[in-house]
Amino acid sequence: MNTEKTTGSTEQLSDPDYSPPLGQAVPLGLQHVLAMFISNVTPAIIIGGAAGFAFGSADEIFLIQMSMLFAGVATLFQTIGFGPVGARLPVMQGTSFAFVPVMIPIAKTAGMGALFGGILVGGIFHAFLGTIIGKIRHWFPPLVSGLIILAIGIYLIPIGIKYAAGGAADFQMKNPEWGGMSKWGLALIVIIVSLALKFWAKGLLSSAAVLVGMIVAYIIAMFMGAVNFSGVEKAAWFALPEPFKYGFDLNAAAIISICLISIVSAIETVGDISGIAKGGAGREATDNEIQGGTYADGLGSAVAGIFGGLPNTSFSQNVGLVSMTGVMSRYVVTIGAIFLIICGLIPKIGAIVSSMPISVLGGGVIVMFGMVASAGINMLSDVKWNRRNMMIFAVSLSIGFGLQKVPGAVQHLDGTVQLLMTSGLLPVAVIAVVLNLVLPEEQQ
């Protein structure tokens, strides 16, 4: 679908409170959902795998279901808002990749109860950041932000490769077919179709290129007999969320990890809100919009943590859609949010996603994780590469990923500190922020 800027006058298009006719608003809302759908559910699949949930299991379907449901709820916090909560702009929320590198070790070692306890506390902390967000923005110049985003991509890319080869679990990697062309063939179909649509298609086909590529590979996998629909048959047509399904534990490592990454996520949301205001209305975002957007970011994550959802953040690809369509209406994104909530209440939809062969998912996440890394590099292109900045980059990346690759190097530290130090992303972020604040700028 190639959306033309014909839904209203120029003044109406730049007004967040403008409501286009329903026949135009619904397709625009669905376009927002399709652009973020796979990115939204993928973290749930990865964390479910880290927790030991079988691919296609009821637990994994539940996590996918909650990802859709609470992405929709968090989006309503942004678009409709209440009191000081919400930017009241067309901000699409979704499950954040930024938290995945720290959630994987938590799910593996501390358990899902500790993970969701950390998400709840981290969400409350994230909401609190709304009161001080303006005062800490200078902590994250392009050097620090770009380095952190690059680190997220670097951490996640090997997971995409394992998925494309047949799975990241030990039993999957021991399968004789792991790494064979029957697996890689499906992943390559996703990559090839995604590239073709991104560069030679327009409108919705281009913005949802990865999703369409995965659908094509999924259909081919069905003809190959590689899709198991038993989970779809067993799944219910309707189910309400269950609070604290996996328990609730207050684990220091989980809370510290998620709170620290919340700062990064909050800064990302500030950037997205600023981008929407600039791209959709040609103005700067107001202090109330930035503050309310940060409140909604954190509150959405906290509520999700109660019911088994993962941390939410604003989705940058949807910021691009606002600029592309020229439609600033928050009611358009509200329609997308309602659609996500409906999907989240229907387990069969989660089961269909979960029935996707893991190699198909692998092809999609290779593209997505690579794009995360390239976004970080794009931000770093604005950095002046003098000796100071090169040293910050070198020390942060070397220590962060060095300890992740050689966790035994800190085996004599306390267990909580070990988990934090070997997470990969956290040391990179903390060292980069501290060095950037402490080291003097080079004289010109």
C-alpha cells in the first residue's frame, strides 16, 4: 500500500488530534502494526528459549501473546494518555531489543520470576526518569548512544546466526541437520525477499519487508512439511493475561541490569518523540511531551512485567512511517494499538507465530539485528574521532565484550557482580557513560 498524503489538509495532517475518516485511519493503523510486528514478538521468542521453553510450547505462545497485548496497552498510554502520562503523539510502543542482552542471562540463571520482578521495578524506575530526563540527556551524546546501540547489535547477531542454522538451544545444535541447507535455505529466502522488497518495492511492502519475507519463507516451509500446527490446534481462541504467572522475585542483578538499560531506553524514546514532532509537524517536541512519553514508557513496562510481558519502548521504524505518510494523527496509532490488544487476547495468533520454523525467524532476525548494529554505526558517524573518543570506544567495547567472552576472568567476584560484569552490554554502557563524563575534552 502506498499511502498518499490525501487524508486531510496540511494543517490537519500535522495535528496529533486530527482524526482521519475511518476508511483511511484503519489501513494507516494496520500499516504501523505490520511495520513493527516481527520486531515486537522476536524478543519474547528469544527470552523464552533462554528460559528453556520449547519452540512452539504453551509458555512461548504465552510470552508472544503478552508481547502483543502490552505493546498495545503501552501504545494507548502514549497516544491517549492520562494525567501527566503519555506524549499524546502517534508513538508506537513495542518490546525493546535493548533489554534482550541483559534479560538472557537473567532468564538462564535467576529464572523468570526474577526477570519479571526486575521488569516491574525497572519500569517504575524508568517512569521516574521522566522527572529528570532533561537533566541527563547530555550523558548520551552520539558517541555513547551509538556505541551502546552498536553493542546491542553485536551481542544479538550470533543469536540470529544460530537461529538461521536451526536453533540456539544445546539440543538443537546437536541435531545432525543443524547448519544444513534445509535450515539455511529458509533463512536465505527471508533475507533475499526482504532485500528485494526494501529496495524495489514501495509503501507497505517496503516498510514491512522483513515480515513479508518471513511470510514467503513460512509458506514455502509449509510445502516442505517443516511447519507443525499442533500448537495452533491446541491453543484457545480467547484468554486473559495471568498476573505473576512465573512468580515474582526481587533479584539484585536483575533489578540493577534492567534499571540501567532503562536509562538508555528512555533516551531512545526522547529521540523518537523528537523525531515524530519534527518529521510529522515540523516543530520541536515540548517538555510535557517528552516527560509524558517517558512516564508512559516506564509505566507500560511495569504493567507488562506484572502479566508476563517484556519491557516496552518506542519503535523507531514507526517514527519513519509518520514522516513517510505525513499523518501525525495519534488516533491512527491508537487503532493499531487496539488491533495489537485484540491479537494479544487470541492465543491462536501467538501459536501461529510460534509455529514458524526457527530458521525462518533466524533469517528475519539476522536482518533486524544487523540493522540495529548499523543504526549504531550511523550515529557514530557524527562523532569526531580524536584520541579521547577513540579511547572511550576502545576501552568500553574491549572490556564489555572481553568479559562476556571470558566470564571466568571475574569468577572470584560476587555472583550478582559477575552477572552484571559478563552481560556484555552493561559494562559497555556504564564504562562509556563514565569515561565520557570524566575524561576532559581535547583542546582544538
